[in-house]
Amino acid sequence: MAEPHDLTALEQAAAIARGEVSSVELVEHHLRRVAALGDTVGAFVTVTPELAHAAARAADAAPAQGRGPLHGVPTAIKDLTLTAGVRTTFGSAAFADFVPPVDADVVRFIKAAGLVSLGKTTTSELGCSLYSEGRVAPPARNPWQLAYTAGGSSGGAAAAVAAGLVPVAQGSDGGGSLRIPASLCGLIGYKPSRGLVSGGPLGSGAFGLPTSGPLGRTMADVAALLDVMAVPVPGEPYLPPPAPPGGYLAAARRADPGRVRIGRFTTPMLADEPVHPDCVAAVDTAAALLTALGHEVVEVPPPLTPAAWPLFEIIWYVLALAPVPAHREPELLPLTRLLRARGAEVSAGALSATLGELQAQVRLGAARTAGCDLLLCPTLAAPQAPVGWFTADGDPAADFDRQRRFSPYSAIFNVTGDPSVSLPLATTTTDGLPVGVLLSARYGDDARLIATAAQLEHASDGWDRHPAIWRAVDSANVNGDGVGRSPS
């Protein structure tokens, strides 16, 4: 028999609208799952049951007229995202007791749409790494296999959605931070076009690389949450592209992008790294499905090459220079301290020259793939990585290099500002763990990207698949190998 968490986010909202369940009941159900499994998968840094109950009661009391398609649905906010009155640690012991006085714009929009946050999800320290293993919460683990990482920096959000703790979650992506966890955990992670989602009222800098975006199990859910987030805000530094007729949910439901030309490549862009056969096979599967749907798939060179890595590397060092109280610097992780030390050595002139050269590389890359509406490549160079694998030898420089080699694709689309989505199209041949593919569009063409991804989802007979832990009802029913045991 279906449980509330078996329903998609849109289905949960529809059940509320029909009077079959209340937001309070959905919140209580999901909070029980958070209490049972949250620490097991390392999903949350802070859980806010009192605030969630209050928000759910308000959602139930709101007039039926004017409710959005996700009204009353449980969700969660990434711990990098400012949330007024709620501890927000940025994944760091240096901010373990920080409580922001304001909401990020995206949090305001999520609340205004009637969604109910259950708390703050685990992230990497200051968003600096593609795994979420810090000092303020248990490591974010992959619900499909607990020995493996859920990724980062939106690792807790992915763990929460993949384990059925919330149906959709807000995350952010500055170098793959939504798409990497989505690929690892069998989800859809969407990085919008630059400027589509406000970064305000603070944090709109960072050279335009980071943006908030949605994580979910279906394209319709992801598109619906994107509609909630994509509210124009005066004063934003990047002009948002116009929304499609009816919004992005309508584009996902139509699932009709017209005939598109798709450039396919598997050569890594930020590292000269062998690509796992399962990752290549996933791209082959996607290409075959897209061809069968009537699209043209052609081989293209990658937009950038590993020659661009030294430029991106400098940018990443500087991005690590978020303000940290001097007396709390020793509480930072070794990797964060290394990145900040290197960033402090970059002069303003060197940074300006780097940004200029990187933009020149982007222009050349766009010319190499001209004529293609979309680009198709692996999300990662390997399907999975164990918890602790990146930090295993205790050398933060080696850790950083391992991350580059593991994820040599996603960050390029943060540099270009183009929309990009990781789709859970395949599984590993040996143990059936998720393998994602990356589909990316030209800047501002989010509607066509979403429609194509939804069309691919239908052709794949859906992607809403669940790990065994999905059926576990409490932590006692979960093995160390990640296999959930339902009570007899």
C-alpha cells in the first residue's frame, strides 16, 4: 500500500487540495522519517519541527483560491542558504552557532508558495567540495548504498530526497553541487540559467557561478519547484531569461521541445581522466533514446579542455574566501584552509586577467559546439565514490585533485551560465547503483531543456525509483550496508 512519501511532490499537493490529507499530516509523516533515517543518511544539520508544524497549520488554513501546485508540501533548505531565525552553519564548525536575521530570496519564495521546510540539509564546508563530510553533522551518505557519498555540496538535500524524507529540496550549484549529488543518488538535479533564480539579498557575487536550483525525483516536480524559485527581483546583477508560457511546469508537462540537435561528447573537460565504462554507456543509452525520439545526435568536441583548469582553479580558490571570523579560522577543515590560503595569494590583477581569459575560452567553446541546441555528456567520470575516499590520505591538495578528476564536466556550465541538468538515466552493471547523464542547453533556453528532459523521462518509463532504505521505518531497520528492512 502506498505511503505518503511514495507520492511525488505534485501528488502530495493534489492530495491536500482534494482534502485527502492535510499539510500537518504530511509534515508529521516526513518528520517521523527524518527522526528514523536522517542521521543514517546524514541528511540534516538542523531539524525544525516546531517551525514546520506552524507553517503546515498556516498552509492548511490558507484559502484554497490562489494556492500553488506545491502548496503544503514538505521540503528542506540547504545549510548554505540564509534562513531567518534558523541556525545556518554553512557546513562549518566556524559557524556552528550562527542564526541569520534574514531569509535568502529563494527561501522567501519557497515560504510564500506554501511549501513547508523541515530544516537545513547537510552541505560541504562553505560549499568548497563535492562531498558533504564536515564537523557539524554526520556525513551525507548515498541512500542506495550507505558506504558511498551522497556528494556535495548539496549532499544532504540529495540524501533527504532519495531516502524519502522530503519529496523535493532546494539546493545550490556553483560547480556541479546539485548535479553531482543527483547523479550519485538517482535524482534529477537542475542548475538554472544564470540570473533565473535570485541570489539575493546577499551572495549575488561569486562571478555568477553559483545559483539555487531544485532537486527531485521527477521532471514535473523539479520544474514546479523551479517555478517557485524563479521570481524576478529588482536589482539582480544578471537579467533573467523570460519564462515560457504557463511556466516551467507547463513545459515539463508538454514534454515537446520540437526536433533538436544534440552534441554528444564523453571526453572530460577539466582533467585528462579515463571515464568509467558505465558513465559512457549511460550517454550511449541517452543518445539512442533521443535519436529514437526523432532528435539529431552528433559527435562534437567538448566545449573546453583541461587547458582551462588552471583558470577555473584560481576562481575556485578565490570563491573560498568567504568572510570567516579570524578567531574561528582554525576550526575550518584542512581543504578549506588550503583553498583560502591559495586564494589569498591571488592579486586583483591576476583575478581580472583570469576572468577575462576564461571568458575567451568560453567563446571558443561556444564556437566549437555552434549549431547544437543541447549538449549531452556524462555527469561524472566514475559512478560512485566511498565516504572518506577524497580525504583518505590526509593531503588536502590531493583531495582537491581527486575531486577535479571525479567531476571534470559539470563546472564548465557554471562558467558559461548555461542551464544544465543531471538525469538518472542508468545504473552500474555490477551493483545497480545510479549513473547520471548531463544534458545542457544554451543560456536562457531552460524551457527547451526541461521539455527535452521530460520527454526523455517518458521514453525511459520514468525515473522515480527508490533504494531499499525507502521502506525502512526506523533506524533499527537499516543495515550498515544500506539495505532497509521492513518489519515483519
